[in-house]
Amino acid sequence: MEEIQDRIRLYVATPSYTTARRMLATRNVCVITGAPGVGKSMLGDMLALTQWESGWQIISLQSHELDKCWDVWDPSRKQFFHFDDVFGQTDIHERMITNSGSTIARLIRRISATNNKQLVITTRTHILREARLHDESLYRTGLSANECIVSVKEYDRLHRARILYNHLYFCNIDRAVVRQFVSNNHHLTIISHRNFTPRLVEQTILQCEHDSTPERLYERMIRAMDHPVLLWGPSFTEFLTEVARRILLHLASYPLPGADAQQLRAASIRNATPLAYRRALTQLEGSWIKITSPPNSRPIVTFNDPSCRDFVLSFLESETDCVIDLILAATDAVQISQILNYSRSGINISLKYPSMNRAIVTNRTKVSDAIRNSWETWSNLQHEYPVETLHSLSLADSAFDLGLSRWIAERVLQLGSRFTNLHSSDAAAMGALSALLVDTEIRPSTSDQFNGSRMLLCGWWSAIQEDAEWDASIEFMSWLQNCGDTEIQNEMDAELKSSFDQWLDNELELTLANSTDATEARASGQSLIRLAERHFTPDEFSITFEAFRERVTNQWDEVIEYHESDDDEVAWHINAATDFPMEVTPTNPASAVIGYSSPEDRKIAAWFSQLL
């Protein structure tokens, strides 16, 4: 929360805050959407801070950590779950866990029916649209009913002026530069620009903090707003060393959680000296990247802002030779998987990075060889997500015709008993790899391979979200039995029943929570009864279903009373985190308002006079 309190001093209240607060109070769930850089994350932080001040436990997790929410779920506590960029920063294919949509759908349904839980997730509008198209479980949750759209249009002239004022007030730019910037009335041009966003203001000021003049600051800001995607262009092409640029290109090939610092170094150092590499990291840190050191873990390198990744990907799209170079130099199978994910991403038939896609198709033989080579090195390091990576490579194999389907199936069997040590919650990945074994007729034959196949099956059961997956998983169990695992039915019957029992309890709870009436609840319950009867004896879950029938007409909804907060509450939180008042009285009121006729102009002049 300390980091949020530090950032919140830059926040300016807009109508979306009140909308989001009302949505949380009445529905427990708020999905904050909008274009890049409009303030989605800042609004999410503000909501978290508000609830923290009211005694709620704040739980902020990354997209690959979604399943951890069940580990920290405490029925007795008021808990506020916060997921930023939940479906990816630039594209849904960035997700390490491909069934995060199902997990989010389940979480939304659960929290919607729980009075002491709230959920805020942020996502770019186009990524949410893609996620709905690709994920039926997400589509069926009715996310639009919980959507709070943050738009540039809601930033009127006063909002924009306050945002720019806050950033100039708290920045590290020399005060003489700031004073001259305001004296030249550059601030009036900036707040009137059609492409004004808080992020463009923030990033241009950060880039000018250590070496700037009033005119350079103004020109950099105008250029960024005229061409937002090129915000990072001058820094990338003119100021960074070749080593620093190579670090950024490789960093874009890692998933959103970031790159292990040592692995990133191995992939990007090439022929640079250790001293040159350290200098490059120092040059990047604070603007392009951030380096964190989690407890009991090695340092992790991530992009400092999603717009950094946006730029690097746009650069790779324009310079496709760099894409193939990255793949050939990769030391990590995840890197290649991530690049291939971007190369095949798009909406319907429109590719997001068509030039990258063509480069992969043209060089598919090189790409296939690179995948094989990197896997052998990478898998020996006992990484945590080989199932998800193999699934991602399988999808790429289908998209680019890489000729790797049998090779991937063989790698699945090679995992063997390692399945017992893997953290995997991706039912889609485990189901797809099970189907791949069947389709390629790559059959387990050794004891270790059979044990690994069983663990794959158990992992699939523990992560299943949809009804149809039970039918498919039990068909896979029958296939294993036909392969020679004659004891699988007897030895795994208890595991199957236990996993189904847990899933069924959750589904029945969600049915009771989301049904609009008893008729709808009974119809959903009947569908679950038919599913259970297909795979178990009729009386196996009879007590569970009887209890469900008794509860089906109960109504327990309690409406949380919402009290309008508007800007007063926001002002209290911002004042608590800053050392200046929201309403500023100019030191020289008479001179501050000369030449300004409207109340709005006079108010803006009064604010910026404090910077003179």
C-alpha cells in the first residue's frame, strides 16, 4: 500500500470513481476498461486505497497468480481482490495460464454472491473484447453489466489541468525549467491536445527529469501526444546503447511476470562485456524497466510500463529480422513460445502483427530447430510451467505448420513423474496435451510415463471448469487403460470422485448464487445430475443433490447500502497522501487571473501560478 499511497498524490478524481464505487457497493465486482494510458490502474489503486482505509484486506495478484485467490480466501474477513491487466498488457496471448478466463468467471460469480468480498480487475477495452470472443465461460458471466469504462472524454479541461499540475508539482525537473514552462503558457497547449492522457504526461516528464529545458520538455510532450506510439522512439533509437536495446528486445519475449535477471543476461549479453551490460541495465532502470528482488528468489526484470512493451513489439513488427534473431538466440523455451504467441495473435481473421507472422512462416524450419534446441536446455533447469509452455508450442505448431506435434507429445511423456512437482492450474493446457497424445498415438509404455500420464489426468481433474471437460478427461482415462494401464480405473477412482465432489459443490453454490428463480436453479441442477449419472452410480451424490433441492428456493441476498461519496471522499484520501491542498489559493491572486475571463480559466491560472 505504500507504493499506492505514493502514486495517489498524482490522482485526479473523475466521474468514473463514483461509478466504480457504486458498482462495488451494489454488485461487489467492477471491471475497469479503457484505452491505454487513460488511468485504469490509477483508478484501481484509488479504489484499493479507499477500501484499505475502511479496514478491508487488499489482495493484489498478477494474471498468472489467479488461482492463489482461493488460497487466501477467508470467509470471515472483508477482502478486496485487485487484478491489474488481468488478461494481458497488450494481448490475451501473453497469459501464461490460458484458462484464466474460466478462473475469472468463477471468481466473479463467487464474489457477486458474497457480501464481504469485492473484486476489481483492469483491462484494456480491446483485450477484454478479445477475451470474450475466445472464452465462452467469460462471455457467459455478463461482464458488461460490471464494466466501468474510463474514457479520455471524461477528462475535461479542469481535470487535464489538474493532472498536469500534479505531475509538474511533484516531478524532479529543475524548478527553473518548470517555471519557464508555465511562463511560456506551454501548459495551456498541452491540456488542450486531442491525445492528452495521464500516461503520456507522466512518461514524458520522467524522460526529461535529468536533462531538460522548457522547450525540450514542451517539444517532447507535444511529439508524444501527436504520435503516442512513438513516445519511446527517440529514447530507443537515439539514447540507448546497443546492449540496452538488446535487453529490451529480449525482455519482450518473456511473459508478463518478467524475466529472471540471470536468464535475461544469458540471452542478451552476446559479446558485450559484463561492465557494458551493467551500465545498460543502469541506463534502463527507472524509465524502461524495473528490477525487483522477491523474498527467497533471484531478481526479476519487468517493463516499467505497458507502453514500453507496446513500443518494443511495434519495433519488432517493423524489423522482423530481429524477431528471427531473438528466436535463434533464445536460451529459454518460454521466450520462443511468447514470440510465437504474439505472431499468431489477432481478432477473428485479422492478425495483430502480420509482418511477424510472415517472418515465422518464412523461417519455419529455423524456428522448429530453435524450439527443439531451447527445450532441451530449458527443461533441464526444472522450470515451473512446462505444461503451459508445451501447450502454447502446440498451438503455434498448428498455426504455423511447424511439424512438431509428435515431438511435443513425446516431450509430454518425458515429463513423467515431474508432474508431481509442477504447479499447474490450466485445465485447457492439460486437456489439450492429453488429446495430443491420443491424436498422435504417442502411447506411454514405461512405469514413469504411465505415472506421469496419471498425474496429468489428476491435474486436469483438479482444474476443470466446464461440464464437458469431465467427459473428455474420463475418455482419456479409458485410453490410458487401453494403452496397458489396467489398474488405473481402480487406483484413481477415489481421486476422480474427490475432484468431482469438490467441483460439484462449487457449481451448485454458483447455481444458487446466480439463478434468477427456482425454475432456473432446478434446470441447472438437473444438468449436473445427468453429468454425475453418466460417470458414477446413481446414489453416489444423492445426498449432495438432495441438500441442493432443499436450498433451491432460499433467498439470502443482502443489499449493501451505498452512500454517495463523490469528490469529497476522494479529496480526503488524496490530501492524506500529499502535502498540498486540493484547492490552492494563489499567492498573487490579482496577477494570476489577468487575461482570463472564464471561471475555468481563472481556476487553471490560479493552480499554475503556484509553480511560478
